[in-house]
Amino acid sequence: MAAAVAFDAELIRRYDTRGPRYTSYPTALQFDDTFGTADYRAAALLSNAQLTGLSLYVHVPFCASPCFYCACNRVITRNAAHGERYVAALAREIELQAELFHSRRRVDQLHFGGGTPTFLEPALIGSIVDRLAEHFTLNQGKDREFSIEIDPRTVGDSTISRLADSGFNRYSLGVQDFDPLVQRAVNREQSVEEVGSVVRQIRATGCDAVSFDLIYGLPFQTLPGFERTLRQVIDMRPNRIAIYGYAHLPAAVKAQRQIEADTLPGPSERLDLLQLSVAVLTAAGYVHIGMDHFALPEDSLVKAWQAGSLQRNFQGYSSHANCDLVGLGVSAIGKVSHTLAQNHKDLEHYYRCIDDSRLAIARGRKLTLDDRLRASVIQQIMCDGTIDCAAVERAFCIEFDSYFATELVRLRRMLDDGVLMEVGTHIRVSPRGRFLLRNVAMAFDAYTTATRSAAHATAI
């Protein structure tokens, strides 16, 4: 189990700049269009030899209105017919994908993300799950995790009960901030009462697996206002809370041009907001898992973290290890065997492929042995805060200090600063370094520029 957290504002400030979140390695920046359907099919067939479990991700891109902070792949529309057309395409893609995987491979994890999955009527969502059950072997046990992202503004009187009937047992709610001024500035207005009503509906189904997403660094956020939001969130007692730092990139994200830069908290204020969040949540009994994720002690993420079996993938932190991830829908990313694959990002190309009974894969990557080695190291850092150097040597038949000689030089400053602790055959992140996991991982990223050191990765 990783070390406990100790928030050191000055240390975090010293290492603050942008960098990958490492939901994969290599990251999507290294995908290219030389990877195609034939490569993916070969990887899927090869992966069947292990008969390991599967994880399915279903991307629903539609939103009724834009949230100005959001950089996700989405389509803004209020036309329900778009959803019906999309579900028909998903049904065919599910058939095409399922042909590649052995029926004995059980689906232990399913996640609907977006966009706004609940843009679709519950009946349409149920039809997708039914089609998945028809073509894949869905785990029927209590240990499965079938989750869906919820926009509380889209929830009707029967939405949650009908989702529960379809088998969902975890719900992720986008909260961001309850301050009305902040909500208006990002075009995401929803009340505490609205969110609380959804939580009560979820728990009325007998499910207590609720996750909240918050964002710090949004326009007009203040310490008193965000503390009020945190207290209101704690009163609802979600099992998991993710607190993401807003990245303002208006040149790349068109919707963010609606946000005035001078309304955003500065670097010092952002750090204060993060520090406040850590103090309030840990005092309320939440455990810091890693990065910006917190969970209650009885949650499966905490248990996986304590057991050293925590995983990190495109869905964030997960307690389900050794699952190939199959991505379904426009822009969805999957990881099968030693490959990464992404579907077309626009609906036109996606529909064209599916209508022609072809997989919609647009780009991806075959992982080299070096990629796999570094991915293993980065996974250990991001999930355990520890590199087991001896285990890496055994798994990949290398001499760690020799293979990573350059990387260890990059880490020397972190050792000197107390971000890391070197203990025998292990390199451990210190309690003071728990919010600098990405910085440590960056040192092992072969695709960063040669002049960029680990000290210049994103911290907050």
C-alpha cells in the first residue's frame, strides 16, 4: 500500500506544470493511423488465449447544452432522433466486436460515458445493455461493476429505477461546483436539491455506489464558496469523489472561449483550492487513493489500493485487474492485448464504417517491448506510488539501474527534495510526494521531449 498523503504546498508549487494523466502509456498523442482493423483483430484473437475478463466502455457523445469547461468529444443537440440513430449503430458495432472475443470471457466491468449517456431515454440505454448481453457474457454476480455517468438535469421520476433494472450498480454524477455564480459562468446550472434527489433515488434502488466529480480552478471560485460545495457534497456521502483541476485551453477547446481568463483563479488560488479539498475530505473520512481521487474506507477502490491491485485505465482508477478494454462508440478507446485502439472521432466516419459492417477503428498503436516495460513502471507509480525494481527486472529480463540510467538521473532531484524515498529494491513516493505521481511517471515517459525533465510535469 502506498504511503499516506501529506500536503506540501510549496513542494507542489515547485513542480507545477502540465503533463499527461497516464490513463494509458503511451498516451493518445502517440496513436497513429498506420494502426488499423487488421492489427486490432489480430490482437483480439491473440488475447483470447488467456481467457481473462473483459471491460466494456460505451461512449454516448450527445449533450443537450454545452458545459463551457468540457473538453470531451461531444455533439450538442436536442434532437432525440440522433440518439435513436446512434443506438442502432452501436447495436451493429457490438455484434462486430463480439465476434472477436471468446464467449467464455466474462464482462466484469461496463461503463457508459460521454457526452451525456442519460441524453438517451432509459429504454434506449436498456436496449444497448440487452444487445451487450446477447453478444457478450455479462457477469451476473455482485462483484461486477456496471456504471453510468449521470447529468442530474436529465433525470426523470423513473430514470434511475429503470437504469437499475438494466443492471447498473454504480452512478457517477457531474457536480463540479454548487456555487450559482460559478455554475452560470460554465453553463452548468443545477441545484443541491436536484443532485440530492438523484442520490436519494439511487439509494432507494438498494444501490449505495455513488461517485461525484468536482472541478477546481473554475471561474469565480473562492475558498469559502468551494468549501461550502465540499460540505454539501459530504452531506450526501458519495462513496467516491474525484476533484479535477480545470485546464483552460481555449485555443484547442472552442467552448472554453466562453470563459473569461481573468475570472479564473490564479496558480496560488488553485493550489489553495486543492489544499482545502484535501483537508476537508480527509477530515470527513475519505481516503486519498491517488492523483485527485478520494473514496470512503469501505469502497472497493480503497480495498484494491490497500491490496496493491489498483489499476488505472481510460476510465480512471479501477479495482478490476487484467481486463482487456473494448471501446464502443464514436471516439471510444480500447486496450486489447498489447495494443491501443481508438474509433473515429466524428459521427460521419463512425456511421460510414458501421453501415458497411466494418469496425470503426481510426488509429492506435502496437506496444513495443519498451512501451510495455515503461507502461508497467508507470502503472506502479500511478496506482501504488512504488516501483518494485526487482519485480520489473524479473518480468522483463533487464537490469533496472542500467536500463533506466537516464531516468534515475532525472529522479535524483526528486530524491533530494523528498518527493521520493529509495528503499532497497523499491523506489517509493513519499507522503509529501503523493500529489506528484505524474511528475515521477513523466521521468519514465520515452515520448516526452529530451529537454523536458520530470520536474516540469503537471502537479495541480
